[in-house]
Amino acid sequence: MIATTSSTHSIMTKRTKSCGACSDCAVRSMAVCAALPDAEIGEFERIMSSQSLRANELLVEEGDEKKKVFTLTSGMLRLFSMLPDGRRQISGFLFPGDYLGLADDDTYSQSAEAVIPSVLCAFSVADMEDAMERFPSLILRLHEMTRHALRQSRENQMVLGRLAPVEKLASFLLLLSHNAKKRGEPDNPVHLDMSRTDIADYLGLTIETVSRSFTKLRTQGLIQLIDTNTVEIQSMRSLAAVAGLDIFNKI
Amino acid sequence: MIATTSSTHSIMTKRTKSCGACSDCAVRSMAVCAALPDAEIGEFERIMSSQSLRANELLVEEGDEKKKVFTLTSGMLRLFSMLPDGRRQISGFLFPGDYLGLADDDTYSQSAEAVIPSVLCAFSVADMEDAMERFPSLILRLHEMTRHALRQSRENQMVLGRLAPVEKLASFLLLLSHNAKKRGEPDNPVHLDMSRTDIADYLGLTIETVSRSFTKLRTQGLIQLIDTNTVEIQSMRSLAAVAGLDIFNKI
DNA sequence: CGGTACGTTGAACAATGTCAAGCGTAGTGG
DNA sequence: CCACTACGCTTGACATTGTTCAACGTACCG
């Protein structure tokens, strides 16, 4: 917390147009922009600006007017809400290619923070709406992404409401592994960019229970903790069996 | 369960076009159809067919090919998933005007059953896609409804992950009350159409804990149980305070 | 008038959360 | 370079909470 606060004030957030051309963007095929043919991608480049975040830096806050939307190009964000008394629920993590602003109309319904240093493409809502009018395929793409987010959120409801702690953690590790694979990274030694507190607030547990669940999975030979933040999954199948739901059939 | 099974076989599900004209449909203003001007609503009436369900009758099953989409005109549905071992999570209840199929691409990602006798407008996906091409406002309306469902699902994650049982129940009662009001019904004596088991599977609890939470709210003078399925809320504000999140500020 | 399903309640038990201490690592300053 | 501090993670002991199991009451249905 102290680190967060101090870093928030020390340096201005970078906002430049210096990011590499959209045409050779690493997340092009996964992001909204996949809806635009190469010929039109220049349009997007024109209205886009790049934005960097330091770890734990706040990007948008619940209740704020939605003036911008974003595509994450590198790093990781957490989407969360808080109760008046400080309890926090992380509803999901955003990975490169993910879009920030899918659920919101005029105001952000949740806050978003960088988990690790991150870079985003930013678009003003006005520009984006303009682009959607000219390229209807953008609307379809956004709608598709929203449907996907809705399916994921509902699957999360199952995880939160009906899985035991060890099952929750197993499903979380499989999710991370699956996500890494989807982005062309190695899917097995899974790297945890987020803290135990983040994991706890995502899975509806305490950090102690998260820690104990790691130990249980390790004791049962299902995972190996290479270091605190690196998990080697011994057998995807057995871990999936523990997770209760067959992650492979979904997502 | 026995009742469900027997009733499922006894009578054929009605499928007629006999429902009153769309133009004087009770849920017109809340449903997808609100996107169509009066002049075009005839188009919708042409491709629509009516479908009735008895209590506990299954409408669609997780994994089935999505051939039809629906608008609920009366009654109530539950949307749910199940784990291999029988654990169930209800991700939400559908009320008149709600659309079934928001989250799905080609297959239904969840099952849907009638909680009480229900009537729906059914559309074949092909017809609906055709209509969307001719009336782009339909796409925008569906997108808007999907965003709303996503916000609701994420708020549910907070309820499931971070609220205590009594808080969960309080937020649930407020949700029902809010929903009734939205549909022009009295918002205070709240009628529970669903069983304790449904409530438990929605809130991630057991029926016993649900029952005890009802008792606690009653003992604290926050609600009054007129009968098992009718709850009088003594003070919306105090109940909202118990719920932790101010339901009024959201949804 | 039984029988069945549903809801409530109680008591014992198991699981998770809470509180507190300890460990290891990383970063800081002497 | 080393001690010191701070932070995050783990672990243990304990308290709280929810679950399980069982009994009871009630309403509905045959």
C-alpha cells in the first residue's frame, strides 16, 4: 500500500502515440481490432493513444464517467469492486488483447488497476462510437467479446458459490494456464503475476486459505511450487478433476 | 423431482402463435422488441411463436445447440449450471421482458428451467439474425442487454464471494423488490416464487443457512414473513445497510 | 386420512476464517 | 558488505461459521 501510494505520485503517466504500428501489434488478432481489415486499421491508429501504468496504478474507478475505453497490449489488470467496509471482490483479470469497458454504459461499473506494469491502447468513447458507426463489424466484435465476458463471469459464479477452496484454486491455476496457452506462451510452468491477496479476493477466500490450498495441492502431488509465484502443474487432467468442472470443455 | 418428471411427460408443450399482438404486449417496453418502432413490430410478430412451460419444465440445456432464442413474457426462469457431482449454481432468474440467449454463441452455456408456469416468445436464431440485419437497432439493444447482464453477473460475484449469509439474503430480497417495482408491481410485500433450494443455489448457501438467515432477519425486525413465500420488508434502508452494498446505487 | 414434499429448528461436527507468530526474501541504510 | 527493516507468504492454535444429520411441524395431494 505504501509503495502504491508513493509511486502513484512520483512520475506522470506516459501518454504517447509512440506505440508500434497497429499492423504489427502483438495482440491485434485477439483484440477488438481483429474486426478491422488491414486496410482500415490505419483509422484506428489515428484515434488511438498509448498509455502506460506502473504496478498497482489505478486506471479507472467505479462510478467515474466513461470517457475512454482501452485495449490492454501488455501487462495485466485487475477489475474489482469494494464494499464500504473495505471488502474487495476481484471479478476478473485482464490479459493482453482484452478490452476494458465491455460492461459499462456511461460510467464505469468497476475499478481497474494494473497488477504489473502495463501498456494500453486508449480510445475516447466519442472516437470509438464514431468508428463503430463507420465499421459495423466493430460492434459485432464488441458484442461477441461481451458475450464471452458474460459466460466467463457466470462460470465464476459457479466457482465462487459452489467450489471448495482447493477446487477454486485448481480452477484458477487452470484458467491461468489456459490463458497463457491462448496467447502463445508456455502453458505449464504457470507464472502468477498477482499476489495471494489478489487470488483470495478473486476466489472469495482469505490469503491464509489460499496459502493452505496451495500447500494441499502441493502435498497431493498435483502441483509443484518452483518459487512462490511459479507453479508447475504435474497433471492437467488430475488438476481438472479436482477443479470439479472440466475447464477444457468450457471457456 | 418426482412431480417434475411426471409432469414433463404428461402433456405436450403448447406452441402456438395465439399470443396477443406484440403491439399490446405487456413486456414490449422492457424486452428486445423495444428496439423496434411500432411500424416494424409486425415483422417480429411474423417470425415469433409462443411457447408455454409448466413449473420446473426444462427449456434449454447446457451444451445444446442454440437454435432458438426467447423473450420471457410471463412467469420466471432459472438459469443454472451443474457440476458432475450434482452441485448446482443458479446464475440468475429471468423475469418478464428478459431475453434468453444473451451469453451464448452456438450452444447454450447454461440450462434454463421454468420456476413457475411461464410463457415465452420464441424466435429461431436464423430468423433473429435475419431481423438483426434488417434492423440494426436490434443489435444495439441486444448489446445493451448483454452489458446489463454482465454488470449484474459481476455484482453477483461480489455477493457470492464477499457477503455473509444474512447479507446475501438481504441483497436478494432487495433485488426481488427492485425487480417487481421495475415491472410496475408493488415492491413491498415481496413474493418469492422460488423455493429455498433455489435461493440457496443462487446465493451459494445451503437451505438450512437460508432458513436461518430468514429467521435472523425476522428476529432483527428487518422483515416479516407473512407466509413462507411472502416477505414484508420493514425498512428498505436498514435492509440495504445489512446487505452491505447499496443496491439502490447500482443495477 | 395417510403420504409426500418442503421448511424450520436443534445438536454435533467439519471447515473456514481469525488471530498471532514465524520465516524468508528483498530492499535500505549504516 | 552486512545488519536491519519491511513485506509477503506460510503455519499453528483457536474461534466462528456453516454444514451435516436428524427430528419435527405444516401444507398440499391423492
